[in-house]
Amino acid sequence: MPLLRKIQLLMLLALACVPPAYAKGELSSKQARKLVATMPGVAFKSSTVHVGGIRSIDAGTAQANVEIATAFRLEKDDNGKWRVADFRTGQDRWERIDFIHRLLKVEESESVCNRENGDRPSANLSNRRARCLLAELLGVTLPSDAVRIKDISSISLPFGAKSSALVDAVVTAEVQFTRADKGAWRVSGIRTGARNWVDPQTIFDGLNGEKILAARAELNALAKALEELRAQRGSYVDSKSEAVLVDVLSPRYLKNVIRLDPWHHPYLYEGTLTNFTLRSIGADGHENTADDIVIGGPTRSSVN
């Protein structure tokens, strides 16, 4: 056989021995870290995510234990009891826990973590109490290294008037990665402690739905307060500032101060003596786009 023909035959045999395409795309720790940091609904810095050993389940599925350094906001009620209110999902981005509870149909009950000294709630947020509350939220049974507290500090506005504390913590989660037909990986599931697997994309989509309902309810509350003001004074608030609006309405016409929408963007207001427009700029954070939520007045109830 001619030498050239032998070389061609050897090359064909070598190519035939190359494994399928999915074998070339094994998930690396660096890829996994980036995927976790950019899951739907979050924008963590890659440096806050640590990926342990990656376990291959099959050709298209992998799992890993992942540590995420983030922060939680805890707030104290009038009885001195603490609860987890928000957690940080990125730079200047927060997610409300009550939205997640509502979406997953989780009933909030009184936490045993508030009773460190017999039956009497303690007003101070200790490291032990914060760890207990976070473990309870994440379904982690203590003692466990799955929840570690790094720092606790007091905070105030913009979150509200209630006493609050910022808890920097490291939490451990199991993460599942799935490869699509074209070889691209994505985070298809995440779970903490004894919780069930959840798909981040499903949670993200569901949370947006809950936020839309909440934004509409808050805009309706503002509109109702405006109509009550107009019924008594004969006009709306003539301003282009939502801050001015709330200052005029509170507390006589508006019991709770409403300034930020569920995406933590300021509500927008533009009003004259005879009409008004209230707006949430929605998830994208830009005005006059398709996801804006708008209520104008006079409202139908005031006309009837």
C-alpha cells in the first residue's frame, strides 16, 4: 500500500476513535462557578461561589456541592422576634422571602430560634440566633457546616422602619447541571438541606408573577389614597415626584409608606390637580417598556 494511502487510513482510524461530542464538553469547576453565579434571578460575583467536586450522573447531568457567600436581611417585629426578610442576589439586588414563601406555598410559623432563654424572646440578634433562623429557612438541621455566619451588622433604610440586621453568611447547596442537545450546560436544579430540588428558571418566572401582583396591589393602594385625598380636598397631588406624593398621603390617606416596587425600583408618579399616572418600571428597570405596570386616574371607581 502506498505510503500516502497508509497515512490517510491511519488518520481515518484515529478520527473514528474520538469519543462523542459530549465527552469533549465535560463541565469544569470554572464553568460551574459561572453558571451558578448567573443563574436566573441572581448576579453573584464569581468570587463568592466555590464549587466542590463535580459528580457526573450521566452524559448529560452533573451535580456538585456549592458554597455561596451572600447576605440576608433579618428584621425584628414589635415583640422582639426576628425573621429572615430578604436575601441578596447580587450587587444592590435583593429578593423578598415572603414572595418565595407565597410561590412555594410555605406557611410561615413562629420560629423556635427566637427563644434562646426559655420562653422569653430575646431582642438581640446573636450569631447563634441568626444561624438558627437561616438554617430553618434553608431546611438545614443544626449542627451543620452548611450555614456559617461571617458577620452581623445593623442597618436602617431603605428597607423600612423596622429594626434590621445584615447577616453575611456562607451557605452550602447542592446544584444540578444539565446539558442541552447542543452541548451547553445550565443549572437545572438547586436544593439546600432537606428541601426539594427546584429549577431556578421556574422560581424566577414564578417570582416575577408574584411581584407583578404585588406591584399592582401597591399601585392600587396609592391610587385609592389619591382618590380619598381628591374627595376631601378637591384635587390630586400636583407633582412629578413619588416622594412628594407619599409625604402628602401619609399617614392620613396611606397607612404604610410605599416607595419601592417589588424589584426595588422607585415607583414613579406624575400628577396634576385633575389627573395622575402611577408607574412601576417592572423587572427590566427601564421606563416605557413592555413590562411597565401603569395606573392612571381618575380611576374608574372615582368616576362611577
